[in-house]
Amino acid sequence: MPSTFRRDWITKPIFRMAAHALPRLSDTEREAIEAGDVWWDADLFTGNPDWNKLLAFAPAKLSEEEQQFLDGPVEELCRMLNDWKINWEWHDLPPEVWDFLKSRKFFAMIIPKQYGGLGFSAYAHSEVIRKLSTRSICAACTAMVPNSLGPGELLMQFGTEAQRNYWLPRLARGEEIPCFGLTSPEAGSDAASMIDTGVVCRGTYDGKDVLGIRLNWHKRYITLGPIATVLGLAFKLRDPDHLIGDRDEIGITLALVPTHLPGISIGRRHLPAMHVFQNGPNWGHDVFIPMDNVIGGVDQVGKGWKMLMSALAAGRGISLPSLSAAGAAFCANITGAYARIREQFHVAIAKFEAIQERLGRIAATAYQLDAARRMTCAALDDGHHPAVVTAIMKSQATDRMRVAVNDAMDVHGGKAIIEGPLNYLGSLYRGVPIAITVEGANIVTRALIQFGQGAIRCHPYLLKEIKALEDTDRARGLDAFDQAFWGHVGHSLANAGRAIGRAWTGGAFAPAPDAGAATPFYRQLSRHAAAFALAVDMSLLTLGGALKRKEMISARFGDILSELYLASAALKRWNDEGRQADDFPLLDYCLESSFATIEARFDELLGNFPIRPVAWFLRLCIAPFGARRRGPSDRITDKCADLITTPSAARDRLTVDLYHPTEMDGSNGIALVERAFAMVVDVQPIRDRMHAARVRDIDQAVKQGTINADEATKLRAAADAVSAAVAVNDFAPEEITVRGTAHKGEVSSQATSQVPPVAAE
């Protein structure tokens, strides 16, 4: 029991002051923070992470059944897809692909077997999306949405047994196509500001007078919306006649709305960055549904925001991070191969240092993103729902994919900007902004969620203090605050000692496991974790609630937390894969890049901290020698670049489980580059012999006896393969001017921020 003297004479005045200083939580913030749980992010917030605990955590693995699904139906589906025709000719997946997706239960990966689904792990779900993403973004998005934020996930978490028994088998069989309507013209990142409404009333449904809800809404950007048969809908519920309780304003509620009901207008399509996965707006005017259609029934009305955050806590860490990891690995595979076969000035462009700089970054990005994806999936499969971690994954993975794709585009040059069946990067390039925008725009995620929610949710004492301050029973609140506050003080003092000691010794004595060549990396992360924890506590103490409004400060803290997490994942991957010496340059690049970013963010944070004496004190404690890390060395960058331009086991590990097309009909750019890569590597010893003999002409080399006729044939075949691989498409004028226009008339369009079409009246 706490000392009554301490509580009454020391803690009580602090309790009063803290009530004005610490940030207050809005209802939506509270619900978001209470959704999900914490995992390794909480360890990082302590300032003294237990590395042995992380390394002992079991890595993600596929079951035999899951591996068979990847080797069978997923591979078969990839062979059925033609990304160019899907996007530019058909403007949709072909009917046979839709049938295959339904019959093989791609829409039911997360639905338990007892309801007819596949019951796959988070890692299997991620692996499926990852492979599909390397073949067709349209197919990947179509498969990911029903398995992420949608009716299936919400029904499993919150639905009544009757709802699960009715809807989940229908979803699993593909009889119902689901979508979820959250975003509206008035409410994007601030979903709580939606004006879509539902009013509790009585009405007629299936010929019976029942208690229900009359809905009015306008949603947009809804994936699968144009073809959905059941719409998961978020709206604000009112009960003016108090038919289900004594409140007028009940709050955000989620319901299932069959799209055939009168008053619904659905079917028009958006065209997101020229991608043709089904996406569009929908409207509802005085649509009546029974109360049984509310997900979870009457008991769950008004709890929609918390339900959404709980669903996102898992799904946000799987779908888009999987697509992003796939994008980076794809860029590493194809760009490394292209740089090896493409020559300028009689030298492979992979040998130019300017190109190697980009190749090295692509390779390390691919290594780090897949490391973080695997580690996050392992946590999800272990039963964790770490909302802050999944927010970090969504934001950081999509942003880093953008860097990798931009680098790949730059290396390919004109090859990547000329559209046509031979262009394998254009679709991915156009898809990057979509991934960055959806499921929480990255600007908002970085500034408000990664650290804003993380500081409250992951800090060992802050949430306890806030709850104590908001307790309506002041005596009980004071007791709870007394325990939390003094625990916080002890934690802060210990962190201060750790941070100062580790900073002034360069982390030389910071804790680290016995990890061979990687041990110094753990010491540096331990040093930065302690510095992070101390800086967070000082910021909360001195800025209090104002920290919520210092979004650039919060964003920098979020960057530091993200780097700590991603660097941890890279270290764990290297350990889990047997500490492969050939992969060490990739690990070195990732960690040195993280250290440089962390030190730069600390420097920016302290340079802009509004209370200057606090900034001076923190700089003395955690960064006495300034930002000294400069990022990966040129030597390590060159090694990473070489790794993806030369066949090896390390390259195979980096690009594992991508889809590799085999068709050689002259229209598949990936297959042509991979064939040319293999042939160029195969003839390299022959070319080296010619180079040593100072002869470039094949016929001359044969005549001189430098090479034989068979070798000359191989060289010519490789040259032909390279010519085919670096080729781009061109079109007859009439192909470009006629394609996609109906009767040479105007293309119908509509600004969906306006009123619905007349047909909806």
C-alpha cells in the first residue's frame, strides 16, 4: 500500500497539476487506444528491451496445407493473370478468374473451417497476397479486401452466433461478395466526422413489421463496392424515440446491408491511378434494415469505432505490408537482373557506382521489409493484435516500397516509362500512391498514430496515469495515480541513468545477446531505445497535452520508434535464418541506415523542441557528440548491389516465393529479362576470355581461336535474349486513339463528391 503521507502531501498536489498537463483522450482516441494490444513496441518503450526474449520468439511458419495452397491454387491463379490485358483491355479480372477466386476460397482465407473457410494463419494470408502482388495488383487487391477490414473479420470478432452461422458460410462459398463502406466525402482520415446516418424506427422487411434502422449514406473509394452483394456500413446511429435505450445519439454503428434493397445506388466505378480492381461509390436513400443486421446486434450499437480499430489492428499489419514487401522484393529481383544485362559504354550498368547506390538500397529495403512482415505475422499468429506495430508496418512498408520502386524506375530509365505488355514496373509504380493512402493516410499515421497512440498505449505508466486522472471516484483515482506516478518516476530515473551512460560511452557496454558479428548492432539499438524513452518522458513532462498538437515533434518520435522496430526485425531475420554470412551486408546496410535516421531525427527533434533548456539538457544526456552516423558505407552498398546482380543463395533468399512467369511468347517482360539474365551469367566466362584477349567481335574471336563455334552460338543467343528483354512496346496510331472509346463518343464520367446519379432517386 502506498504511504498515506506521500499520497496526501506529495502526490495530491501533483495529481491536481497533472489533471491540466497530461493529454485528455477524446472518445475516439480512447476507443482506438483500447483496441488491440501491445507487443515488442512496449518493450522498446521501456528503454531496455530484452533481446533474448525477441530472438526466442518463434518465427512465422506455414502449415503443410498452407504451403500446398501456395504451390497449387495460388500458382495456378498467377498463371491465369495477364496484368496488361486486365488493366488496359478488359478493365476487370476475366470471368474465369472471378470463378476461380470464389471456388478456391481466396475470399475466405481468414474464415474458420467450421464455417467453410480455409482458416489460414496470418502468415499464410500474407504469403498469398505477397505472391499475387508480384503478378497483378488488381488480383492482389481483390483477394486482400475480404480478408482484411470487412464483414468477415468483423463478424468473427463481434457478430452474434446467428450472424456468423448465416453470413460466414455464404462468404466462404463466394455466394456473397463483401465490401465495407467507411470513407465518405466529409470523412476521410477523420472517419468519426461522417454524416452518414441511421435512425432507429419500425418498418417493413420481408413483409413483416420489425424494429430496424432507416439509413442514408454516401460512401466513396469502396473496394469491391461496384459488385458487392453485401455492404458492411459504418454510420452514426440516432434513437430519437428511445426504442432501444434512453440515448438520442448512440454513435458510430456497423451493419450489414444487402445491396439489392430499395434505395441503394451501387455499381459506378472509380479508376484508382489507372488500376481496375473494383472500386467505386455508393449511396443509400431511406434504406431500411432490421435491427438483426447490426453486427453484434443491439448490444454492439454505438461501438462501431472500437470495432473498426480492433479489426484494423490485425488487418493493417498484413495486406498492405505484404504488397509492399512483395513490391520491394520484385524490384530487387528484376532490377538486379536488368542492371546486369543492360550495357552502356560496353559495361553492364550494374558496375556503375551511381547505379549501385540505387541497387544497394533496393536490396536492403527488400530484406528489411520482408523481415518486418514475417516478424509481425508471427506476433499476430501468436495471438497479439499490436495496433501501434501494425500502424508502423502499414506506413513504413508502403513508404519504403515507394523508395524501392522509384529507384527501380530510375535504373530502368526509358524501359520503365513506355507502357505496354513488356512494361513490368508501370503498374506497380501507379499502385504505390494507392497503398500509401488507404487504411489510414501515411501523413496522419506518422504524425498522430505511430507515436501519438504509441506513447499512451505502450508506455509502462502513462495510460495508467491518464485513467487515474479521469476516474470519477477521486479517492480511488488518487490512489491509482500515486502508484502509477511513483512507478513512472522510478522508471524515468533508471532510464536517465541508462541513457546517459550509454550515450557517453557510445553504447559500448549496452546490453546485447551473443550474436556474433551483429552484437554491436544490438548495443547501439539498446542505446537508442534508452535515449528514446528518456526523451519521451521529458517531452510528456514539459509539454503535457500540448504534445498532441506538436505534430512534427510527434512524427519524429514516430520515426525513431519505427526505426527501432524495423531494425529489430532485421536482426531477428538474420538470426532466424542461421546468421548467413552472405546476408550480412544487407543487415549492415539496414542497421546503419536506421542508426543514421535515428540520430538525424533526434537532432531535428532537439533543434526544434520548443522549451530550449529541456532541449539542451536532453542533448547533453542522449546526444553529447551530435549525429555521428552517416549511413551505410560505399563498400557495403556495393556488396548489396552485387548480391542482386549475381545468382547466389543469398539472392534466392532475398527474392524467395515471387511468381516467375515462364511464357516466352515475346509479351512477358519479366520472363524475357529473367531468361536474358540467366544466359548473360552463363556466357560471362566466355566474355571474360574475349576481354582478356582484347577482342570484341565474336567472329574475330572464333577466327583467333579465343572461343569455339558453340561458344559463339551461345554469345549470339544471349545477345538476342538481351535485345528482346530491353525492348519496349510501340503501337499503331489507330490502336491508341480507338482503344477504350465507345462509338468514338465521349467517355462518361461523374464527380462522385456530388449527388448520386438520377437512377438512385
